[in-house]
Amino acid sequence: FEERDHINTTIVNAIDESAANWGVKVLRYEIKDLTPPAEILHSMQRQITAEREKRALIAASEGRRQEQINIASGEREAAIARSEGERQAAINRAQGEANAIVALAEASATALRQVGAAIREPGGEDAMNLRVAEHYVDAFGNLAKTNNSIIVPANLGEMSGLIASALHIVKTQK
């Protein structure tokens, strides 16, 4: 703009000096029609086109860059959400298992207290011996059901004694 003002001032002064002999005072000038040579017009068009293409490439590049940033950010947030979900699921499973273990332990403790109280009752010890004998016989019966098992009691005398005492308890209960 400073150069344009300087050119305007120089041209107005030059025209004013030439026209002063005729009694004309030049205050300003204006170029109405400017027709540069075809080569210059073509060069200017190429420059304008190049500038537009450059801006378009920059805009497209910025768009791709922002797209990649958005995709990466979305993937990161999805991975974090998945990780937090898996973490919470693991915590929930662990708490569930812990609660199940506690409940089982409490149930076992209650059952043992009740068995202990039942044993102290009259006839409780005999009932316990009968129950143990039943479990012993059931366990050996289940082992005998498989084809590849051979059952050899550690002490045959104890087994017969256990069965005999179980039968004695049953007879005395009648």
C-alpha cells in the first residue's frame, strides 16, 4: 500500500506539471482499463490457480490429519473402556467367588456346630457312627461301579467291624 501511494503521488505530480501550462490542476488519476499482454495474463492465471491448489491441498491435508487424530482418539477411548470393563468384571467375579467361599464356610461351620450338638444328645454318637458307616459303604459302592477299579480295603477286619457296629446300632434303634 505504501508503494501504491508513492506511485500515485509520483504520477499525479508528473501529470500536474505537464498540465500546468494549460491551466489544469490534476488532483487525482484513475486507470479505467488495463490490458496486460497475454503472457502476463496467462502467468497471473497460473499463479492464482497454483495458489488455490496449494490452499486446497493444505485444507485436505489438515482434514486427513484431523481425521486420523479423531480415529486414534476414538480407538484409545474404546480400549480404555474395554479395559475398565474387563477390570470391573474381574473384580465382580472375584467378589462373587469370595462371597461364595464365605457362605460355604459359614454353612459348614453351622453344620458342624449342629452335628456337634447332635452328638452330645443321647444316642448321638451312635447316630454319627451309623452315618459314617453309611458313607463308607456308599463310597466303596461307587468305586465298585467303575470297570477299571479294584477295591482292596486297607484292613478287612476294620471294615467288617464297622459294618457290624452299624448293624448293631440299627438293631438297637428299633
